[in-house]
Amino acid sequence: MKDFSFWMEYDGAAEGSGRSEKLWLMNPDTGQIGLFKFKKDISTTDHVSECIASDLASLVGLSCARFEIGVYKGREGSISYNIVDHKGIVLIEGIYCISLMYHGFDEELLLDVKTGEKYSLDMIKAVLEPLGLFNDFLPILIFDFLIGNTDRHQSNWALILEKERLRISPLYDNSSSLCAYVKESKIKDYLGKDKLLWKSLVDTKSKSLIRITSNDTKQPTHLAMVKFLKKNYYSQTIKIEKNIETLVTEDKVYNILDEFKEVLTEHRKNLIGKYILSKVQLLRKVYGEKEE
């Protein structure tokens, strides 16, 4: 595992205002800059989820920050290399975009306290559609289904401004995904014969932080979000769906997982592999169904 302890703390970067413990580092020899995020707990694998998600994103054609697992002063985590990697690029987090339109938006409550509107696809559409970027945002939600990302909050997506043009930023902060918080002692149960327990992991308890409408009282499952996207935004999401369906194969998934065998137990590797492939099957089923 790579040791970043000789890197120096750096305060000249902007992105990364999320909730996890993190710090910017700079390689004193090369000047390379990265955001090191510590794993949440000794028993979690959120730092590995970042790296696996990055590899999966690359596989299916989504732009994503590059990640590496490592240690900093004895503590494990992952480092992402700065998306804003040259002058003239500005990263604008989703929270800034939302706050311009929803002046009472509360980051902790995930709603506009003035209007009562909740953080949702409706809200993101209202913000991004005038910029012509909403359709470009939608593939992120399909990818979040694949990895089971439960934390796509308003600072976990962004826009890039370069030469007076806006675009959706490469993905970053995918740590709350890919069974990162499943306890090692529970893995055998999930891989056992209890189909309802497995369904809870890949479906009923796999939930999107982003609601569908601004007045929804509960978070939707990732599957409910995907069904909504298929019904209402088929043409905008079919490309990423087909990429996932054809490219995320068993061989490629386990080739990715083998890169992290020094930090993943065989049981956890099998859990994550089965999880991803189950998600692919569900996605294929949803997009293969004809509308009534």
C-alpha cells in the first residue's frame, strides 16, 4: 500500500467540502496534489470503494477522479488526484448551484426551509436544465444504482467552468457504496441462502439520497429511481445502461477486485462481486421491460 506520509499538507485547493475527514496533500518532489480521505472506521472499506468505483466508471465510459488506496501517518484511506489540475479551471459544487436558486437550502436538512422543497431530482433539474446540463447529470444516477451509492449529496457532484463553458465535473466521492459498511461478520449471512436478506442489500435498503420529487417524504430505493429514469428519461440514460449491461462482466468485475486483494478478504471480494453483478441483472431487467 502506498505511503503518502512524506507528502506535505496543502491549502490551495477548493474541492472536497463533504463530511468525511480529509486533507489536501502535495508531493514535495513533483508538486502533484491530491485529496486524502481517511477511512471512516477500522472495519469499513469505504476507501477501497472509492477506487473500485473509479475503475468501474472508467470501464463504462464515465469520467471520474483517479483514486489510490494508501496510508498517511499510519492511517488508511484513499487519495483522489485534483480534478482542477491546471489553471483556468474552476470547480463549482452542486451546493453553490442549488443555493443560487433555493435561498433557504439547508445542507444538513437537505431541504429549502423557506419553500419546504426537499433535495431531489426535481430540484437538480430546476438548477441544471437552464444551463443545458441536466441530461448530462442523469447517467450519474444510473451509475449510483450500479454501485449502491447512498450519499450523492449536494457537495458530491459539481460543475466545471473552463473557458467560459460549463460541463458536469468528473465523478468523485463514491465512498458510501459497494457494501463499504457491511461488517465482515455479516458477509457469510449475505452470501448464504437467505434470498430476502440479499434482496435487502441490493434493493430494499439500497437507497438514493436524492428524492425523485421535491415533496417526496421518503428516499426512493435506487431501483425505484432507475425505473423512474427509464420511464421518463429513456433516451438520456440508455447509453450508460447499455455500457453497463455489456461491459460490466464477471471477468472484468473480478479483475478489478483482484487489484485490491491485499486489503479485501476473499469473502468481501465475493460479496462486492456478487453485488455488482446482481445490480447489472436488475438494470437489464428494468430496461428490457416494455412499457404498458
